[in-house]
Amino acid sequence: MRQPDHAGLLYLLPQVEIVLADPRLSDLAGEPRPLVRAWAREVLEDLRREIRAGIWQPSEREEATARVVTEIRSRAGASLDLHLRPVWNATGVLLHTNLGRAVLPVPVCRALLAAASGYSSLEINLDTGQRASRLEAIRELIPLLTGAEAGFAVNNNAAALFLAVAALAGGREVMVSRGQLVEIGGSFRLPDILEAAGVRLREVGTTNRTRIADFERARSADSALVLRVHRSNFNLTGFTEEPSLEEMVAFCRGEQLPLVDDVGSGALRAHRDLFPSEPYFEDSIQAGADLVCSSADKLLGLTQAGILAGKQGIVDRLAKHPIARIVRLDKTLLAGLEAGLRIHLRGPEEARQQVPLLRALSRTPEAILTAVGRCAEALSRQMGERFEVATVSVRGEVGGGSLPGVEVDSYAVALRSAGASAETLAVRLRAGKPPVIGRIQGERMLLDLRAIDEEEEEAFVGAVARALCGGEGA
């Protein structure tokens, strides 16, 4: 049996440049040229393997070229469907880490886009024309919001803590209560962060009971810093004890040690009714902590950032430390953070209208029940008798490692299909454009509407119906 002429068949494959000039790929002209070139090379290499293996035997160059073009278009279609794309959050978890946590206020989004889409006054003083600090506005706004002498910001709260201990206690001991040696998301543990920052951890007290006397006994000539950490992602209950913030401040002043208070998610007094169990940033400053750090992207509902506020001299030390350059914010996050801080500074009512997280938490269960009723009725019309649609009461949560054990009363649309399991419905919803993410309870798919604004309901219902019914109405 005559063997195929592999060399001759390989010769039929077009060169990369000829492929890139093919008019059938003209609609990919807007894509990055190196990316399209990479697709072409990958396709040609795959087809060479098929020819050598005898899987494919083109008869002429046009046939080979057409196959190459088709394969490139297929890869382009798959690649252009980005991994990071919008989804509907109907899980009932408002700060869902897997879904990107806080939804940003419209003014913040505008500031991000403006900074990203053109040149900006990032490090220039427009009055003098001289170079200026990129953090000038942030360092002015954070003290106004928190009551601190000075403020600073880095790219997240873990970075804020890392910078603080490295700058204030590098090479020496940091005292921390054993009950506060927390693990945050992604298996990152506080002792590991301290070790990476070049400090030595001095564990104080026991897991469930720590007193000021334990700090007094642990104090040594090598002690450089006392760290207080809010257990934001779990509760410690039962036979427990720990010093109050005021006691910690008094101890640190007596020993001439700086106190760094990591309040975690970062709540403000103005929203005490929404976050009743959280430590408040202003309280820590007022009590006398030397430095306070928190997240901006959790309970403040802003862009990802780590906020640092405290005594002027200490904040200045952090700003001059080399690590500050490593963990600094880029221009887009700076613009977004400034816009978000200005929203909060305009007062709690403005914040609750503008910040989606606060707006969602401020919605009454009655308002959500009304919204769920509207959506359930619309879904029943669009999906017909194939689905059982009901309204159920549910319990949501804030999420994002915040307010552990605190549940939020809400309502959800419950979907059931005789021809498909709840798991199948979940798969179909995730495959939608855009995807819809809910949660399964028993045999039903639940869609919690607390995170869906009223003006978004029609689009949300349409997305659910298309995903489950293939775009067909009742």
C-alpha cells in the first residue's frame, strides 16, 4: 500500500504571513496582531501533526488554507470569550469572593475608566507643574474620614499589615494574642505573613484567654510592636477573655511600643446599624491606636485597597519604606479609591444610595419580597409550565470574610423542573450569556434578589429565561 507523501502534503499548508493576509480573517483586524499570529502558528503546527499521523490529507492548497482559516476563527471565538466577565449574583452572598466581592459605585467606575482611558494628573501638581505624590489626595481624605492624623493606602489589607510590621518592627519581635493568629482567604496565615515581613512572632496568652498580664510577661528588650487583629472571618465564643482596646493602648503607652490595630473589613460608625458587631475604624483611632489598617473593598464597598491611618510620624515611616513602592496602588485603583472616599465623606445617606453593598444591605425584606414576586411572575410567563416557580424566604450573608455568623433576611425565586435536576439548572444558568449564579437548596434552584437592583430586574429575568429555555418563551 502506497504511503502518503507527507512532505508534499505539508507543502500545501500556507505560510503564516499568507494566512494573516487572508480576507476571511479581516474581522479579526481589531485583535492584537501577536495574538492572531500565535493562533495561526498553533493551528499550523496542529495540522502538521495531523498530516504526519495520516489523520488529514488535504488535496490542494486552497483546501488547506480554508481549514487553517476555519481553525483560527474557532480559536478566536473561544479566546475572545474572556474568563473574567460579568455575571448575575443571585447567591445571597453580597461580598462573594469568587464573584469579585464588592460591586463598585457608578462614580467610582467612571473614575476608573477616566484614569485608564487616557493620561492623567497622577504625579503632577497642576498649579506648579512640578512632580507630586500620587497619594496626595488619598492622604488628605483618609484622615477626614477616620479622624486620624495621617493616612496612606496600598493595594490590599494584607499588604498594609505587611508594610506596617516590616517598617515598624523589622528584624524584631511582634506580640500577638494566640487567639488572633488568623488565617485569611487562600490559606494565607498571619504567622506566615509576619515571617515573610522579616519579624519574629511572639505569641501571647492562649487561644481562648489572653490578659494584659500575659503581654506584660511576654515583653522583652526585643519587643518592637504590639499587633491587635480582628477575627473578621470567625467567632470565638464560650470561656474566653481578651484585653479591651483601651487596655491595649494603655499598656503600649506605658511600654513605649506602637500599637497596630488591624480592624479587618473596615466598618464606619455611620453604618453601625448595618454592621453591629464590627469594630469601627474611628473608634480605634479615638482610643489611641498608633496605626489602624483595614480593607477598603469589603464593608466600605470600594476598590481593592488597604487603608492605613494613624499618627503622623508612623505613617510617614511607612510611606518612606521601600516596601511601600512594591505594594503601591496603580492609577486606576487610586482614582477609584479617591472617588469612593469622597462618596463616604458626603455622609451616610449619600453612601447608602451610591454604594451597591450598602444599598443592598439597606433594603428591607418587604421590598425584596415585592421584587421577588415581580420576577417570579415574569419568569412564569416566559418559561411556561415546564418550570415550577415559587417565592421562598431565605437567609443570606455579607460574605467576603466579614460578619461571621450574621445572616440577612431575604427572599428568593425558587425554580424546579420535572425534566432536570437542580444541578442541571445550575449548569445551564452558569452557561448563560451573561451567566447567572444562584444556589441549590434541596431539589430547587434558588435565586436571591437582594443584590439585584429594581432597574436590573427585567434584564435579570431575561438572562434566566434564555439560559433555561434556550431563548424560547412560553
